[in-house]
Amino acid sequence: MSNKPTNSASAGVDAALQRKYDSNFQVTPDYRASLPDVQNGPVAEIQGAQIPIQQVGISGFRLPLKFLTAKNEQVTLEAMVTGTVSLSGEQKGINMSRLMRVFYEFKDRVFIPELLEEILLRYKQELQCTRARLRVAFNYPLLRPSLRSGLEGYQYYQVVYEGTLCDLNWFRKFIHFDFVYSSACPCSAELTEHARDGRHTYGIPHSQRSKARVSVEVQPGVSLTIEDLHAHCLAALHTETQVLVRREDEQAFAELNGAFQKFVEDAARLLYEQVDGDRRIRDFQIACAHLESLHSHDAVAVVCKGQPNGFDASFTDFASLVC
């Protein structure tokens, strides 16, 4: 008996098989048709409960897309896409790569929220599903001026275009927009003034970087730009964080925070008032997080318009608002 060690990687492999990659091999239509399709097997091969799946697909594939600004200018940005479809209880699985291949058919189009409907209709056609959903996430640049010095720099905003298509082909389009601002605590400001007036003691009120996520459902047939949502947030909260500053800008920012102090409850209500006044917006949810400099925890608030079958106030992913 030989004591020669066996190569476990080669054990049980037909000696006629070759360990090499044939770069000259050409795939013919007949050869492609002969390839096994395990994912789309018969019902008998379904593992686990034979139930429908509400969402199945792929998440996080990246590609550059062209987006349209409020001035009808094109800007190319890296985008991250999530595409999912429904699956009936009688289907074993879907062709995952088809979700990506269909999306790539639209890669050279200018990407606006309405384009999601075209892609979703193709998903339903290609994957024989009843419902489909798409999310396209990207960072959108806006050139923002400093407060007093005349400088300007690019602020980047986290944005998601989202579209859904139900079994009746009712298309719904959403925009999720993140706005980073400073929140100066009114209580801390009053206590600081109390110490100054009563005990001639110098103090500094606390303020902190904060974020609001404004999620809106846009009315059918109307357009709402990222610049529109930015304008709503700025009009409601005023104290957007700055990009390029000189000393006069830093002083101005301190004055701005003093003029527009806000608790997290104030921020949520101010945004509600501003967004609710836009008739292009059918429904909305607003989530705010103030990353407390006084505490080791954050202050959070959520409000929604509360339309039937629309947004609710169940937002809990506050960790995603850390900035």
C-alpha cells in the first residue's frame, strides 16, 4: 500500500479532465441552450415553505448615471442600485442577472424619477412578476455660498430615487433627501444667559451637527427637483452646515445658530410645515436626529403626513442619520 499523500483537490476527478482555461472557446446558441438552469427549477425543487416572497433581487450594484439638475444641466454621478421583484409560491427563483441586464439597457438615459417606471415595467415583463421596486442612491453636489466672505464650495447630499409598481401597474415615485444642519439647544442658551446675568459667569451653549431625512412621494405627472427639497429644508431650518469659511463666516454661523435655535421637536415641526405646503408632494415622512454634544445619546423625532397606504412614523434606522 502506498503512503503517498492524496491531493484532496484532485481526488475523485476524472483523469481526462484538464485544469486549464480555454480563452478561445466560443459559446454557440445551442451550447448556451444546453446549460443547466438550477435557479428556475420545478416546484418540486423548492426548499422550505412553498410561499410567495414579497421582495427578491439584488442590492448594491454600482454604475455611473447621468442626472438632471434644476437648470436642465447633466451631471454624471456614481449610483448604487437596488432592484427587487415579487416571487410567487410556485416559482423556485428568479434570474438575478436579468435585473442588472435590464437596468443596463437604460444606463445612457438621463436619469429622472419618471424613468423608474419604464425600468419597472420591463422588470415585470422580463421576470414575470406582479410587483417590482427600484432604489437608486447617489450623492448630489450643490455649490453653496459662504455666509459673508463670498467663498463657495460643494456640499454633497445623500439622495435616493425610489419607484414601485404594483400588480395593477400603479406607479409611485419617491425621493429621499438628507439635509445636514446645526442645532443650537434653546435650553442651553437660556441657562448660559442665566449664568452670565446672575453670576457674571462665561459659558458656551451647546450645539451639534444634525441630520434630517425628508422622504416624499411625488404626485403623478409633476416634477420635484433635488434643489426644491434643499430649498424647503433651508427655509425651514436655516442653519445648514458650511463648506468654506473665513472668520467672518464662522462669526456669522454663530449668529445664525443664535437666531434659529431649535430642539429636535422644533426641527421636525418646521420641516413638516414647509413640506406640507408643497402641493406637488402627495405624502411625506420626516426623520430628524440631533447628535447631542451634551449627552452620549442622540435626540430623535419622526413625523409623517399620514396618507392612507402611505408613509407612517415607524422609522427606526436612526443610526443611518449619524453624520
